[in-house]
Amino acid sequence: MPISPADVCDFDRQPTVEEPTDPARLVERMREELRELEPVVTAATLATVAFRMRDESGLVAALRALTTAVEELERRRGDS
């Protein structure tokens, strides 16, 4: 289950049974989330750079990579 920044901010104020109370476990869950999102963020960054540099072929390649990364993320999360 993904953790949003809002969840982290309210973590110490509203502990729940299903959320971890151990800070080390919280950090590990956040790292897992970042690992899962890394391909999407990387492809989006490459698309932004290619757009700013007016590199049409680079932009097309980056957008294809972004599409693939998002599809993979949705597949893993079952959001398709």
C-alpha cells in the first residue's frame, strides 16, 4: 500500500492498527515505494529534458519509456 507525504506527516498523530509504528519499518515502506516509482520518475525527467532541449526524437523515446513505466506500475498495482 503506497504511503503519501500526508500520511507520513500525520503518522505520529493518528496511529492505526494496519500502519507500522516502528520508524524503521516506515522508512523501509517509503523506500519500497520509491523503488517502485523510480522508472516513472526517471522517464518523466528524461521527457522533460528532451522537451526543453527541443530534441524531438529524444522526446518521443522518453514518452515511450514513460508510457511503458506507467503501464508496468499500473500492472503491478492492479490499477489497469
